[in-house]
Amino acid sequence: MTTQLQEATAFIKKQLSEKPQVGLILGSGLGMLADEIEQPVKIKYDVIPGFPVSTVEGHAGQLVIGELEGVSVIAMQGRFHFYEGYGLDAVTFPVRVMKQLGVEKLFVTNAAGGVNEAFEPGNLMLITDHINNTGQNPLIGPNDNDQGVRFPDLSQAYDRNLQRLAKDVAKELSLDLKEGVYVWNTGPTYETPAEIKILQTVGGDAVGMSTVPEVIVARHVGLEVLGISCISNMAAGILDQPLNHEEVIETTEKVREDFLRFVKMILSKVSA
């Protein structure tokens, strides 16, 4: 991995005019934020050494690098998932590359199913914590001490200062921002109603098929993390209706303006 990391970082650095400060990982249907980046440099994943290729509808499959609200950013317009058949080293590889490029903060976003029955499709949820429900971890195997410690502390996986900033911004925008715990399941199947009852019992508020491995690695390499879920549908058994990916994309399109305003204002205040 060290060689691949060096090669990918060198390849991307050649196309940068300045060091990116904030990394953005944009989930299903949320890639439109990258379209707001000014003077963008776009790099398809399939030309970057060591990068996998995103195969999911709603993921453009490219890095977009430039300025957003006066902040130098590098955005993943589409991410990689364990259910696509990639190992977790591959899924989280871009996070390690971002760190090598100089990124200090990582904003992770996703489309998630609402487990908390007080939520509604279209809500934005600030991720305050997560539950890894997969039995998998991207740090299993030999540890590279140059990357991070053997046993990283996840008691503050999601940075509290960034959470406070996000809540202040939500108030300023009169945005009904929910807060909660995100649960990672491998997918690609949606959960059964019985599984959702279990997640409600153990304290989950939203469930999805991504994000947690990237956050674990981000904390391993010392990045500050902000997490935001778009509640794209209510999870199985809550509304007694079938689930499908098209609904996910439709809902994220409806929440587009709130999502863009919210993240862009957070960025503007990060740079202030």
C-alpha cells in the first residue's frame, strides 16, 4: 500500500495548484456539491494509480479539486463500498491519499435509511456517533506506525467543534437538523424489518452501507471528521413500503438546496 499511496499522491499533486484543506466524500445523489467547486480540476478514478472504480448509480466516479467558499477542497464525487467487492483497504485508500495531500478536515456525507421514527425522508442528520455492525474493520492487519497508532481512540470519532459549528449554521439557516447515531451494515441488501427493530433497540438512528470505514481511517491518520446523513427513506418496516435506490436518488434531489446551503456555509465558517 505504501508504494500505491506514494504513486497516487504524486499523480494528483502534479495537477494541484495549492494544498487542499478539506476533503469531501459525497454519497449517493449528493455529488452535486462538487459541481459548485470553482475552477475545478477533475480526475477520473480510473486514471489514478491504486484507485478503485465506483460502480454505483448516482456516483460520478471522479475527484474534483478546487475552491469552495474560499476553501481549497478535494471532493470525491462518488465513493467505494465494501459491497462492490472491494476490500476495506481499497474502500478507504482515498482517505489516506487526502491526508498525504495535506487535508486536515474530512466531511463525509451519505444517503441513509431513517431508523428513528421521528425522522422523515428529506431530513438532514448530523452524525454524532456510529455503530459498526459488520464485524469488519479497515485497520485489521499489520499497522503502519507512520500512518497512525495501533489502537486508535474513537470516543470522539466525529469532531465536537465541527458538530457545534454545524448546529450553529443550521440555526442560522433555520434548518431542522436532526442528530443521531449512524449504523454501518455491509449491504447490498436493505435490512429486514426485524433487523431494523434490533437497530432501534441498540440506539441506531440511521442506517447505511458506507461512511464508517472511511471515518475509522480518517481518525487513524489524524483527520477531524464531520458527518452528515441525508435521510433518503424510512428503513424497512416503518412505513410498510418497498425500498429501492431510485427513491434514494429522488429524495436527495429534493433536499439539494438545503444540503448545498448547509455544507457551503459550514465551509465558509471553517475558513473564517
